[in-house]
Amino acid sequence: MYSSEHGQTAHDELNLIEPGANYGWPLIEGDETKVKPGDESKLGPGPLRTPILHSGRETWAPSGIAFLTKGPWKGSLLMANLRGTQVLRVVLAEDGRSVKTVTPLFKGELGRIRAVAEGPDGSVYLLTNNRDGRGEPRPGDDRIVRLTPAF
């Protein structure tokens, strides 16, 4: 299982979720491994885990994610980005514990992407979110965009 997470000062994350693990939020961001002196008791139980991917000083504002099970992107994780105005295609290592490649898709083309989902036929659906007061509305927003894979 994977989760996307908003950082507080950028450092948005993609985490591999493990039972009992501690992902440090809100005290630790990105690949940090130590809390500020005096905050140790606020961290909580469980072994500390760093994300398998983070945005560094860039802000993605990740939203929905989907793990694809069909089509040419089978095995990829797609992560919708609101502020990043893109979808990130994340190709995982064979064991799923690290990232091989990250490819931005539709950067700046559709505006804020709120959600991504895979349909039963392998189509990928994107939901734009530009009329919520934070985006730049375009004619036809907000909308659902269907991507049809070539099998």
C-alpha cells in the first residue's frame, strides 16, 4: 500500500505503508531522519520510515494516487498533483520498495489534477480541479479526462 502526503514546506511525499511504521509527520519531512531537540516525545511509536520519493523544495500538492494493473503502464503508480499541475508516473523497483523512474505527464496542460483512477478496461481517468478558488479555470473545467491505453 502507498500513500501520497502533503509536506508543510514542500517536501511532498510518496510513502510505502508498512504496519506499525512511523512516517514522522508533521515533525519530519522528506528524507529527514531526526527531529528537533525536545520534540522526540512528539514523534510517537514505531520505526521511522522515510518516503520512497519526495519533492524536495518543489511543491506538488499530491492528491489521489492509483496503482495501474492493466495496459502499457501496468505496475506504475500515477499520482495526481494539484499545485504541480501534472500527473507523476512512478515506476517502482521490482520489490516495490524504491523508485526506478519518475515521469511528469501533462505538466501545465490540464491545470490542477485532483484525482486519478483506473477503469475496468484499463482506461485512466483524471479529474481536473481548477474552479476551487486556487486554480486558473479554463473553458470546460472542471472535467474528467479519459486516457485510453493502446494494448
